[in-house]
Amino acid sequence: MIFPLRFKLALLSSVLLVAAIGTISLVVLELSAQALADEAGKRAIVLAKQLARNAREPLLLEDDLRLSQLLETISNEDEVTGARVLDKSGRVIASLRQDEPDLRERMAAQQQLTTTPFGGKLVVAARMTYRELDIGEAQVVLDVDAVTGRVIRAARRRVLYAAGILLGVGLLIAFVVSGMVSRPLRRLRLAVNALTAGDLSARVEPTSRDEIGVLTRAFNEMSQSLGEKRRIETAFRRYVSDHVLREVVDSPESIHLKGELREVSVIYLDIRKFTRLTAAIGAERIVAFLNECFDLITGRLLEHGATVDKYIGDAILAYLGAPIETDDHAQRAVAAAIAVQRAIHERNRRCEESGQPFVRLEVGIGIHTGPVVVGNIGSELKMDYTAIGEPVNIANRLQSLAGPGQIKITSEVRERLGLLVDVKAEGPRMLEGIDHPVEVFEVLY
């Protein structure tokens, strides 16, 4: 189950907001409690001094009634939980309540005033003097927790109310802000799903200049790049081998689809006695025969990395060296031609051994190496990646000289073969449409 980013951001923002409010509230309440305690302590000091001043004469006169009245007056203060008067020896002369801290000794014998915290309470002792003689002290017990607790509880209630309101507002703002953040991410996710499904036209309009905007633009660039690779793959899938196609797709910058002068080795193949076959076996069988032949021949050409340019009736035009440039295109072209002839010979042998009626396949092949113009040629309605130039014409004329099962090459091809293949020289020949003699060799395989 997917937990939407919008809710995650809202929840995170709310938790952070509550944590911030709680922390600030605790600090404020702590400071408030301390301030109240300080104020209560000051009040206790005033009461203790007042009691010490007023109880001085009744203490000397041993007027217990007057002392009791003074203590009763002190007890009217809400925060006071106890008060007493001690003589100079520390004996309790008068006491307000019995639940005050059990302090029986003098606390202000050496000082005019002392304050002592005791179990959540504050004991203030003020020394009593008569003509600079120590006669005892007055003690006031203040319940600090009772003073601060009442105020703190009320403050906590107000803080909780305020926190609830702020939390509601914060959640609303968090949902709005997180929606602004998650909305472009949701559009991006839908575009990724479309791209995964094969829609390479999927795009997302950037709506911000932050990291999400950068991610959106990166996605659009990736989608465009995949679209370009798909177009290249579609354009060349029917013409080149899988090896060449992978190179084109992985490194599209290595090829140029516009017109370019490139040295290639052109292979021209033609099926022999095809016109006679057409008249003998009929249209339906001739189409099936051609498909069988082209499937066999094209497979061998693609295995050697050749680019199959086009099928011209019963002929095939192919070349090596474009769109991927290679240094050994001549050797590959001759190897591909030999593979084609051997595959045809093997096919005819199997058909003979089967004893079934069959149409014998025989081809002549011409190969020439030279500079041609390669690129996309055509119109906006239809375009082909092809090669044009004199080497194409020379290869075509050579195949017309080749008999069934023969491979004819020129001296330009021969020079690049070295000792890899045995050849037989046939001397210079004048070819139709070519204004100079061409050295012709036959490949022996």
C-alpha cells in the first residue's frame, strides 16, 4: 500500500509543529513558574519581616494572645501554610499550624534574614532584635507549589487550546503546501508510467525552478533521448545487423543521418535465371521463392555486419562501412559473400537429397570498395538510408560478369584483402557506364 507523500509531509510538518509548540510551552511555563516562585518568596520575606517587627514586643512581654493574633493575621494569606515565633534559644513560643516543616532550631541566629527551601515549600526566617540584642526570630512557611501550581495549570490549559488551534491551522497549511509539492511529483509519476508503457512522447511541463523542476526537466530530456534512440532503432532495424543496431542505439552520435562521404565496400547480388523462373513457376510460387532466398541471403549478410540497403527485384544492394565506420569493411564484405554462396550451395544440396521438386538458387556477386555518399534520401513522405555513387554502379556491373556461384571483386578490394583470400586475376575490363578500365578478380573459396 502506497502512503502518499502529501500525507507524509503533512504528518511530518504537524509533528514538528507540535514538538516546537510543546518545547516553547515548557520553556515558557518553566520561566513563568520560576517568576511566580520568586514573587512568592519576596512576599514571604515581607511577611516574615512584618511578623518579626510586630511580634517583638509581645515576645518580650510574653503576651501569647497578641502573638496568636499576629499569627492568625499571617494565616489569612493563601500561600502561607505555617508561621511561628521562636525565642533566642530556639524554643517555639507561638505556632500557627502543626503541619509546617519540623524545623525546631534557629535559622537566623547569625543573620538578619534566611530563606530555606524544604519539600516544595519555602521557610523564611527573620531575626528579632531589641536595642540590638537578639531576642528570637519569626518564621513564615510558604507553599511554593500551591502558589505556582494554580497559575501553571491555568497556563497549561491556555497553551493546550492555543496548540490545538495552531495544530489545526498547521495541518491545513501543511496539506496545502505538501499538495503543491506532491502535485508535480504525481504528474511526473504518471509520465514515468506512460514512458514505461512505451509512450516515448510523454512530457511533464516544469512548474517550478526548484529541485522538482530540475527533476522534471531531466525526465523530459531522458524521454527525448529515448525517443531519438527509438527512431534510430526503427529506421535501421530492417537494414543492419543486431550488432550494428546496438552500436547505433548506444552511440547515436557516432553516425550521421545527413549526407556524408564515406568509404564503403558495396555488395551487389543478383539471382541468376530469374526471368526464366518467373515464367516457369508462376507469381505465387515466385514470391515464396524470393522470400526464401532473401531470408537466407540477408541472414548471412547481417551476420557479418552488413547494411542491407534495398531489394531491387531479384537483386540485393548491401554495403559495409556505414552507418558504423570500420577499417576492415572490405574483408567483411568478401567474407559475407563467401558465406552467402556457401549457404546457397548447402541449401541446393539439401533440396537435391530430399528428392522433392525444388527451384535451384544461384546468384552472382560483385564487390567494389570506394567513396560513396550515404544518408537519408527521399521526401517528407518516405525516406531511405542509402548509398549513391560510382562504386554502387561498379559493383552492379561486376555482378553481371559473375556466373552462378561466382564472386567478382575489383583491385581496390583485392588490395585490402592481403593474403586472407585466394583470388584469380582476370585483367582490366571495360564496364558499361564506367569511363575507365577496372581490374577484375574472382574470389576462390
